[in-house]
Amino acid sequence: MSDRTYRIAVIPGDGTGPEVVREGLKVLEAAAQASGFKYDTAVFDWGGDRYLRTSAKGGSASGGGETLPPGGLDELRRFDAIYLGAVGHPEVPPGVLERDLLLAIRFGLDQYINLRPVKLYPGVDCPLKDKGPEDIDFVVVRENTEGLYSGMGGFQYKGTPQEVSTQVHMTTRFGAERCVRFAFDLARKRDKKQLHLVAKTNVLTYVHDTWWRAFNEVGDADYPDVRREYAHVDAACMWFVKNPEWFDVIVVENMFGDIITDLGAMIQGGMGIAAGGNINPDGVSMFEPIGGSAPKYTGQGVVCPLAAISAIQMLLEQLGEAEAAARVEAAIVKALTSGRIKSLSAGHMGLSTSEVGDLVAFYI
Ligand code: IPM
Ligand code: MN
């Protein structure tokens, strides 16, 4: 990577994914020219449409359509980063694309961190009364390969009145510890140097005890300079709304992290601006807007591309292009404070998806 030429895999995916990815790539191009790096992209047509197309033809070995094609993970391993639009299609049964495409990549490439900054930019409407950019600036480090997402579990006596179902909250000390370490390292680099563990130790007395001990033992041994705090997940939801300024870095297991980051997205201005990175610090990472495929807005050019553009910023940071990443963030802020974007809500921007992309690219 030292020659500053990067290979980027692009998976536009479903719904509004392709239209916001187009804007992200527009900004990437502007950033490359301004900062002097080079890149190649390869586009993969994975997602709902391909699944439906291939299932009509008889599909994959398992009988369904094709999600992640054979050899797909190995192909992705050859890239420096992956840029994803969205996964989720109204005509594909729920769970199929999520499990066999999105989670398959997260798990298969061992992207064990899901990094989700919650930052309110100037010029963005915040639904919280009396809270501004100085109050909302924290980062959620969500574990991304374990917990309720492990897929362990099953049915017994399915379809009978005695039906039993289980879904295992699979937790390993190894998984909790590597996630906690990543979060401590991040907290150490920030001004507040404070790390919250968010969990539910009073009810999940096994799995969250593992987290609790990993958090405290690693903190005591290696991060005495980082202040440790703890919040139960229900209380954390309350504080996100009441006192978001209390948070700096949060470390949290997978499912709770999924839930609290949607709440986080709302207090930073909505799904139109919230981005995330699926990170393997020693492998290939994947960056995405976290808002999903928004089928009802597909093809109308009305959804906000700033989340996808922020995902490009995170991608550049991961590649080590810190100057370019900072440039993208500054351009987002200029666009937001230009007075030209009326709202970040789909259909209410006052500009089209591509006009917002143009605006950010202009400010690069
Ligand atoms: C997210 C999404 C996914 C998740 C879904 C689509 C499987 O909600 O990235 O937050 O639950 O992780
Ligand atoms: Mn989610």
C-alpha cells in the first residue's frame, strides 16, 4: 500500500445502495485528485437482484439463489478495502441476504469490529432539545462476529404446540478481549480517554460476566490511563437521549450494539448521515452507510448520500490516507453549513442525491 495505489471492491447492493455508492465514489475521486493517491475499483453485482435472477435459473448448490458466489470471499481478500451500499430486498425472504451475504462477509473476513461514530455535525438538525455538536461526539465499538449473530441455535418440535426454539448468545473470551482492546486503544487516542462498557450484567450473568471481566482485567493490566465506566444497555439508551455528552468510546456486544447504534444514528441527524466500518485490523475491512436499502425510496434520487460519503471517509482513514479522510469530513461539514441542504430526511433535502454528492465533491 506504500505506493498509495489502492484496490477497492465495490458492492453497491440493493435498493438505494447503488445511488448512494455512486455519490461516495464521486467524492472518492475528488479526494484522490486533491490528495494524490490512486485507486482501482472492481464492482460486484451481489445482492437481491442477483439472488432472484440466479434462483430463477435453478440457483446455487443449496437450491436457493446465489448470494455470495463460490470463491467470493477469496476474491475480496485481494482488495485493500470494500465499499458496500446496502443489503436487503423486499422480494427475498428476510434473513437470506443478511446471513449469506452481509454476515458471511463480516464473519468470513473476520471483521470483528463494527465501528460506528456518532457525531453531530454543525448544520444538522438534532431531535434532542438543547443538544448541539459539542454534546454529541462519541464512537461505538460493536463486536461484529459473535453473540446472537453467531447463528447457533435451532428448533425442536417445530410446528407443534410444544415448539422450542433457541438462539445462542455465543461469547468467547478471545472475542470479547480483542474487541475490548481495540476500544481501549481508540479511547487512548481521544481527548477524554474514557471507555464505557455497555451490557446487561444483571441479567446476562454468564455472557456479560465474560465481557465484564475482560473489560476490567485488560483495563487494569494495560490501560490504566483510560477511565472505565459501565452502563446497562437500557440505561445507556436513556443517557443517549438525556446526556449524550457523557459518552466518549463505548464497547458493546453485537446485538446490543446493533440496537443502540440506530438510536445513535437518530441523535446525530438520522440514517442519512450515519456510517460504519466492519474492521479487521489485520485484514480487509468493509465500509457502509448503516441505513439499509430503503426500498420505498429506490431509484428516486431522494435519499441522503452523506452516510455513504462518511463511509468513504472511514475507508480512507483505514487505508492510512488521513489527510484525504480529513478533507472529506471538512467537505461534508462545508456542505452541511452551506445552507443548501434543507434536511437530511429522504425526500426533504431540497436537493437530489446526486446534487448533494456534487456539493461535497465541490468542497473537496
Ligand atoms: C446493521 C444491520 C445488520 C445487522 C442487518 C442487516 C443484518 O442492521 O448493519 O446494523 O443487524 O448487523
Ligand atoms: Mn442495524
